[in-house]
Amino acid sequence: MKKVKFFGIIMLLVFFLGGCNSANEQKMATNEHEARVDALLAKMTLKEKLGQLMQYTGAGEVTGPVEGTYSRLDKIKAGEAGSMLNVNGASYTRKLQQIAVEETRLGIPLIFGYDVIHGYKTIFPVPLGEAASWNLESIEKAARIAAEEAASAGQHWTFAPMVDIARDARWGRVMEGAGEDTYYGSLVAAARVRGFQGKDLSANNTIVACAKHFAAYGAAQAGRDYYTTEVSERTFREIYLPPFKAAVDAGVLTFMSAFNDLNGIPTSGNAFLTKQVLINEWNFQGFVVSDWGAVQQMINHRYVKDLKQATEVSFNAGVHMDMENNAYFTHLEELINDGKVSLSQVDEAVRRILLVKAKLGLFEDPYKYCDTTHEKNTLLKAEFLEFARQSARESFVLLKNQKNTLPLSENIKSVALIGPLANSKVDMMGTWSARGDAKDVITLKEELEKRADLKVNFVKGSNINDEKNNEFEQALAAAKKSDVVIFAVGEEAMMSGEALSRMDIRIPEVQRKLMEYVLKSGKPTVLVLFNGRPLSLVWENQNLDAILDVWLPGTMAGPAIADVLFGAYNPSGKLPMSFPYDVGQCPIFYNHKNSGRPATQERYTSKYIDGPNEALFPFAFGLSYTTFEYANLKLDKTTIGMNDSLHISVDVKNTGSRAGEEVVHLFVNDSFASITPAVKQLRGFEKIKLEAGETKNVLFSIHPKDLAFVGFDLNWITEPGEFEVEVKDLKAIFVVK
Ligand code: NOJ
């Protein structure tokens, strides 16, 4: 016993000293970086300083207006560029870096930024799909791999994660985030930051992350991209800000401002956001980059009269780097002379940017990310592809499985594979697919055709969204001679992402008609649904036997889908966003309020006259090939004080005949409060694996601070009172004193 105690003390000391050591090392590194940056700043001319604030695009993914030539060699040579985006590859980035380092007076290295959103070369499912896995470890690992590939190809910085809460399926960019829930979105935000930045930013396989778009960009009115947002500060702080705060707590080093105006003030010139909240309240130490052209767009917002005023407003609000606005270099000197901007502010912005470069280790070795051999050996490693397959299949959500149509039985000898997405490589990657190459993608058709024991009768059937080249008859004939029909339909890549909002969120009509026609065969039907957003699936739910939502699954689409169709993997995904019956319900989210007249059969209650209030497939919904039974929801206390914790336990049993994974969600609801509460709030989850017949006990703990909300005075508060815990359909009450 004594020995054990002694050993324990030694371990504690080792742990403590180890912890101190690494904290000391970090402190020393920070001091070193600061000293280096201060020394450099002392040598810089104003023009050189302003140059550091500028980011220009190369010829890659151009998503806004560009002035001048793409190569920007002139700007780099003149020391007028601190950063480039959209330039790729170890060899080309080395060439540009060489100019910055060897041909400018002070040799300050560039920082290269790029949209590495869901993979660099090995493409993972779109982020909304990844979020459906509810596997934070796997989400972090996908970001880790993306960083490793991107870093090997010269990148230092990704414009990810997008942590915007999104409650409106019309908004095209819902596909880039983690969905509608703030609690879950915050955990995913932190996981992605950890994945990209790793433990040591100066290593050659980690890159700087960027929390975007600051803020409330996802609340765009009517789901229309770039559009106005009006959100009360209370709701803003409770719903939209926490994922950004979680990113800061996880150590994110950059932020990106947004395109939208928020309550009348464009977010790229909004001192409340960047100065007050981010820098003063959260003590953020990194830097803020504007979104593309978002400084100059304040003119279109009619918030400023010209680019000079836009520069003044943006820079004074705390946006440190100018992405493709051509504003800061052009106007800051004049604004300093006019006394509108101070030199010390310029120094502060430059200092923040140089510190990030120092943390990346760029001053020690500006070429450490530009090694072509390392790049070649890193991209598309077999283990990365294997992980992309795993992460894709874990993202799939089984929405319907009537008569156990899935998994396909061994007796199935032939399939009719029908639909424009069965063999479309480029669409598997979704938008923001970085350097993902369509030729590396394996489609469902290619994968199924590898199976010697299966006859694949493939017919494309229709285009994505027009009536040209319809092949309805051929599709029906294929169905008639097959055991089962698999429809591979839905949204193509270019139907979700930036500037891709939709007002109709159904599967495009021509594809629906194709399915309807083929139903005449009377064969069992499986819908493999491709999508970057929640869709309205009323017809599909009524008419098809099984629906498997596979999002836009990435490079390993085909193998991952086949794994699930044939049962090598039992689907475990759960929706991170509600799928409405109809677009008319948008925005729709599970944690809505109750209203004064909650819906009943009575006439004067809060409901639609032509459809339900609820989602067709709600948040957290997803089936499995097995079944789970929940029992014995127990709380260790029925009353807790403000400093106590409540322990909750529940038994989950796999009652089916095959192993499966289940995501156990814990919801809490507040019976009443000084701010009307949501009907329920997610406050915990755990993903568990259960063998057939196995039971596991799942434990959660809740502290009163987990029950806090933003009060009328804008402070987080936990009010005493009665709460209800909800796990599946089990409920229990407790009281906070
Ligand atoms: C505009 C997008 O809003 C942003 O998310 C992206 O990072 C930049 N363009 C750079 O491509």
C-alpha cells in the first residue's frame, strides 16, 4: 500500500515538473518570439509595416474581385505583401518565399493561407457530414491529416474551421460548419483547431487555424448568402459566440471577419466584435484577417463613403490584415497623417502578424514547408485514404430502413444503379475541396463494379437539374432486370457552399421524376442521398424503402458507401441539423422556444395550417442496422447546490443481432427562467459501441454552470429552479438550489 502511495507521489511530481517544464519552455519560446519581433519592428519603415498587413491572392480559387496580376511578384519584391492566399505546392511557394526572404530589405517571410476546409488532397466529407459522426476524435484527426498534407505543400495557414451556427437549410454554407447546435458546435470548433494546429505549431506538419466568420454570418436573413443579420445581443452571445470562444480557448491564432452586417454594422468594421469581444473580453492574442474584399464591401453596405473611410473603420475596429481589398496599403499612411489612425495601432497589428509567423518557425527556416520530396511522400498516403474511408462511412446517416432493406443481403446478385451522382467524381468532393483531384476519387459505380459477385446495371438516368438527356426508359429496364434499385441522386457539389443558397431545398425535380418512373419496376429501392445541406424529403420518405444520407463524402466516397450498403459498417451518424418537411419551416432548430400558445389541436395555437411544426428528420436523428433500448435513467441526487455536480446514468442495450454504435444524447430543459428558455438543450453526448445483446452504462455529469444562459443584463447566469433531464424518451427531474 505504502509503495503504491510513494509511486503515486513520484508520478505526480514527474507530471507536475513535466507540466512546469513544458509551460516554462513555452514561456521562453514566447519571450524569444517577442524579442525577435520587437527587434524587427524597430527596423521597419512605415511602408514595410503596411506591407505586412496585406494579403493578395494567387491564381487559385478566386472568390471575389481581384485587382492587378495574379502572380503578385511585384508586390512581394517591393515588400508590400505580408501574406498570399491561393498559391499552392512546395515548389511554387518556395519560389515566392525566396523572393520575400532573399530579395527584400528585411527578408520577412510570407505566410501562405488557403481554404483547407475538409482535406487538402485527400478529401474528407464536407464538415457538416463530418459533424454527423459525433466523433470528435475522428473530426480532429481529419483536420490533422489535412494540415499534414497542406503543410507539406507549402501552406502555413488554413481559413478553417468555419464555426458559424446555422439554422437555415437555405444557406449554402451550412455545409462548411457543424450544424445548428451551439454546445456541439463549440466542441467541434475546438477539435478542428486542435487538429490543424497540433501541439507544436513550429513543426512542419501543423498549420495555423482561423475561426470564421466573425460573426453571426450563419444568421443571414432568408438564408441568402452575404445578406443582413439582425440578432439581439443576448441571443448573439448565447447562440452565435460560444463556438468562437471555444476556438480561442483551444488556442486558435487567427480570426476572419465576415461579410454580413450585424444589427446595422458590417462585421468587418465592427469594433464591438473585434475590439470589445475578441480582444478585450477574450484576450485574443492572434490576428484578424478580413474576409475577401469585405473591407471595401462596406461601401456597398452603405456604411462608408469610400475605400479610405472603409480602411479607417475596419482597421480601427481591429481587423489587422487586408484580404484582397487593396485598402490598407493604399490608405493607412494618409489616415495616419490625418490623425485618424495611430502609428501604435499599426505597430500592434504588425506585431500580431509577425508573432504568428514566429510561432510557425518561419524566421528560423522560411522554407521548412516547401520541400517537394516531403510533399510527394505525404500527399494521399494510403493511411490517409483509409482514414477518409472510415470518416466518410461514420458520417452517413440512415434516415429510413423499411423492411430492413439495408444492409443488402447476400442473396442480392444484381443492382440497378441509377442517378447522375453514381459516377460523378468531382461531385463527391463538394466545394472547398482544396487540391482534391477528381481523378483520385472512387465513385459508387466504380466500387460496386469491383465486386465479382454482383451485376451492376448502371444508368445515369438524368442530369442533375435539367430535362436534357433523360434516360428514364433505360433506367426502368435496368431496374426490371435487377434485384434491387439504388438511386444515387441529390445535390451536386455546386449546390452547397459559398454563394450557393437555395430557395427550394428538395432534390431537383428531374431526379425525383426519374425515381418516380423507376418505381414502376416494383423492386426494393434504396436512396443514396448526396447533399451539402438538410433537404426536404417528404416524397422520398413516402415512396422509397431506405434512405442513406451520405452528404458529399470525399475521395473515398464509393468504398465508404459500399461498406454501409453491404453491412461491413453499421451506420451510426446522427443529424447535426434538422431536416424540415418543407422549406417554409426554415429556420428550424430543435432548441426553439415554447411560445405562449404551444401547438395543440386547438385553433389559436402556434402552428402551421398546412404542415407540422416539427422537422421530418430532427436534430440528432439517425437509425442503425441494430436497435438500442434505453433504461434505468438515474440521478445521484434530486437536488443540487450551485457548487455541486449531478451524476446521471443510463443503461443502453443493443437489442438487435449485430454490433453497432450509438450516440447517447443528454438534453436538459429548464422549467422556467427569467429569459424564456428553449424547450431543451443538448448538454452532453457519448458515442458507444455495443456488441449484439450487450448493455453499457453511460455516465454524464452536469454542473449548474452547464445550465447557464445569457440573462437580460448580458451576463451568463444559472438560476435556481427545476430542470428536466432527457435521454431518448426517458426523463427525470432535479432541482438546483
Ligand atoms: C471568402 C469566404 O467567405 C471565406 O470563407 C474564404 O476563406 C475566403 N473567401 C478566401 O477564399
